[in-house]
Amino acid sequence: MKLKGQVAIVTGAGRNIGEDVSKLFAAEGAKIAVVDLDRPRGQRTVDAIKAAGGDAELYVTDVSKGADVAAMVEAVVGRFGRVDILVNNVAVSDNKTIFECTEEDWDRVMTITLKSQFLMSKHVAQQMVAQGGGGKIVNVGSTSGWQGRPRAIAYSAAKAAIANFTRALAVQLAPHNIRVNAIVPNKIGSPVGKDEFDPTRPVENMLKRAGQPMEAAKAILFLVSDDSSFIIGENLFVDGGTMAMDQTGS
């Protein structure tokens, strides 16, 4: 088991990538703090982990609020004793052009998608430093942050910020033996914020198919395991080759 005895916090753990990360980490021996604002979704993940013989607890938390995050991290430490791994996965999208996106839309996307990663990383890193022994943080970005899109202006901006937030965080936490990396997925599983997977959803990649949540989960497992011990500050593309292709069509 690659994560035996470790404690992992996974945000947005009630669906899609976060759900599969939680299940995979538990199968590899980790104890999981399942964080989701949707109680039924989160409990479904917890129940699945326990049914498979793992250890998990649900924390219904608004990760866009500092006080709520601080209280949740304290509760996790009270339950499991420490925190070794953080996966910043939660996000929402606007799916709007700049003419359609309101100030409220912009603020909501930035707060949930970007600010949550800052708050979670800050409070978890403080705990990791206090307990000693280092740790691992993986942020979930998106190819939307690396190319222009005809829609989702706020989401694209937030995901672009996550790329360099990851690098800056890696530099600042490296002296504490905390490795920070990110994955950059493209159209993995169901769209952001939706439960339904649409098999007809168009994809443009080298593999000619949509990615599966477990494929992203396995990449994240790699980044938090000793298999990636010399990798830090990286944005690992898990996109079926999308960003390596000619985006101009020329």
C-alpha cells in the first residue's frame, strides 16, 4: 500500500475526480477526510469507502470561508491525529462569455475555485508544519487555464491562476518538506458541477475519448506517493494529449 497510515483531506469528494481520489487513496491505506458541501454526495463516498474496509469521515464544509476551513482542519486532526495529504479539487464554472458573466458570477467562481485552494493550503500547511514530517499537496487545475475558450471566462481565469499558485506554493513550502504539484485535466468524467456523464460530449485529444475520473485519481496518487519524490512545483497534464496538439487547426 502506497499511503498506509497516512491521512488525506480531499475537497469536492462527493463526485467525479474527488470521489475516485478518495476511494483510491483509501484502497492504498490512507484515512480519508471527505470534504463536500453536499451531504448526500459526501456520505455516499464515505459509505463506499467503509464498505470496502477503509476509514473515512464526512466534513460538510464551505471551503471558501476561512473560519469554516480552520474548524474543519482542527476537526480532522481531532479525529485522525494529523494531516499528510491535501487534494484541492473543488471547483465551479460560469460557462459564460464576458458579456454574460455578472460580477456575482465572477466572484462565486473565483471564491470557490481559487480562494478555496488558498484557504485549504494555508490551514493544512500550518498543520503539516506544526506536526512535522512534511506532506503533499495536489491542486486540480484545468486545460481551461492554459488556452482561450469561447465560454467560461471566470473559470478560465481561476484555473490559470492555480497554475502559478501551485508553483509559488511549492517554492514557499519546500523548506518544510511539503511537496506541492498540480494536475491539469481536460474533460474528465462529468462536467464541473454536474453528476451526469454525457458520452456524446465532444472531445479533442489524441485518444479520441473522454477521460475517466480514475485516470485523474491515479495521476494524483502518483504525485502524493514516494514514486514522485523528486517532482515538485509541476503542472502534470492529464488531458489525453489535448494541449500537445495544434490548437489552431493549421
